[in-house]
Amino acid sequence: MNDIHQPHDKFFKQIIANKENVKSLIEFTLDKSLLAHIDLNSITPIDTQRISKKYKQLYMDAAFHVKLKDQDAQVYFLIEHKSESQKFTPLQILSYMLAVWDYDEKNNKDFEPIIPIVFYHGQQSWNNPKQFSDYFKNKELFKTYIPDFAYILSDTSQISDETILNAIDNIEFKAGLYLLKHVFDENINHVKRTLNLVKDLDSNRFLFIVDYIIHLPRYDEKEIEQILEETLGGEKVAPLVDKWINQGRQEGILEGMEKGLEKGIEKGMEKGLEKGIEKGMITDAQELLLDAIETKFGEVPKDLKIMIQNIKEREKLRNIFKATFKTESLDEIRGMF
């Protein structure tokens, strides 16, 4: 993937790492007649790396199981993020489907229906067919021999601001959808509106949205800094974020908001970790390491939590913590154990 699109992809994955946001996405995109049969409270994330292990070229963004309300059955949801309209998206989705069904066959499981959702927020309207058979000439003549399916397209350019802001109750999902819709706009007023939406969220959920904003290269650092101060300054600023930003300034490491926030977070957490380790408080150090991982990547997977809780050596906790801010994936962190 081109580097310019990685911040968008990472941000979207952090949004759907929260099951409540997945629930909101499905509610927002799925046809009401089908939605009536889905038990949204049964959403369970699927380990896509395990499914696609045989298919090294596959990089599924996310997949989830849901149960049906009225019968003993399950459905897969494949969720794919795009910031560019790509002609062969259906072929990519078909390869994901094959990987899922191949995995089920190898594990003696019945095949289950797969509902693909493509979330798109590019600068141009999505201009490719949503029906796989539409890619074939003379499709009617050969329809018996052509595999066919459709994917659900959620194109933010076709969703009004009023719909996003008024029809969605989930604040985090609403803010993420609104921000992604406007992320390529020249005018940055939407940044202020987004921050006003999320300023009262839990600090960790709020932070990953701020982190995304300050990493967007199209915005002037001074403008973003001013908006952050206007929106979050004074009594309204989240105390923890304010502390990290100010600490970054005091340390002389603020070269624009991005650097100050990153270094402030790292420095503040590192000091807390060192203090906990000096006192022999392994539990506190473990919790700070978990906080650092959650701040960078979103929700910490259960297996990683267990691995961290099993560490009792002070030096190992310290080393993993220091390396966390330089890693690009959770698998890199897992490789340190």
C-alpha cells in the first residue's frame, strides 16, 4: 500500500477494532430487511491472519462472525477499507471468500454466507461495478458459468453530513465517519467539528482520533495546533492530553503538534513506567505498557494482554515499552516475547 494511504487505513482499522463501531457500521450499511435477521450483539472478530495464512498475498482488513436471530446459523462479514476506487476490488473480495471457505473446509465446518462491505472515502466517486458478473462481456450468455456476488458499498461521498451527524448515535463511529468523509477537503473546519464531537470520550479513544489528525500531511501544523487549543483548551481540555502536550513543550521537543504529542506521550508514560519499576510495582508497569500499546494501536488483543501479564522481569517490561513507539504492528510487539 502506498504510504500516503497508510494513515487512513490504520485509522479505519482502529475504528473497527471497537466492536460497538462494527455494530454501528453494519447497522448503517446493511439492508433493513436483512438486518432484521442479524443478532448484532453476537459480533465476534475473526483472526484474518490465521485464515489467510495459506494465501500470503492476502491482507484482509477485518472479518467478523454474527449469529442469526431466528435460526442456528452464522454469517461472515468481510470489511474492506478503500481510499481509492479500484477496478478489481471484487476479485480481491472473491479471493478473501475463497480463503474463508477453504479454511472452513479444512476444519470440517459448513460453508457460511459471506457479506462483503467496502468502506470508501476517496476523492473521486466510486466508479466500478459492485456486481462481479458485470466485469464480463456477454454475461447473460455465460451466467451459468460465472461466479457472481455483490458487495455493499459505503461511499462517504454519497452520505450527507446531516445523515452522519443526526442518524448515528455512536459518537466515536460518527466522528470517524465524518472525519474520513472530509479528510481530503482543503477547508479544515471539519477538524474542529470532529474534535467537538469526541472531546468528552475516554482519553484513549479520543487520542487515536487526535493522533490521526496530526499525522495528516495536508494540514498546516500551526492551524491544527490552533484548532486543538481552541477546542480543547482551558477547562474543556482532557487533563491527560494537556499534560502530555505541555510536557512535550517543556522538554523542548515540540517541533509542531505532531512531535510534541508523540514525544509527550512517550516521555510521560516512560517516566511512569520507570517510577513503577523502581518501586517494584510490576503490575503498574504492565498496565502502563498496555496503555502505550492501546494508545498506538487501539484495543489490545486478549493474547497480547496475557503475554504481558505473564512478564515478571523489570528489564523486559522496560525494553518492550521503549520499543512500542517505534513498532508498526502488533505482530512486531508479539515478536519481542
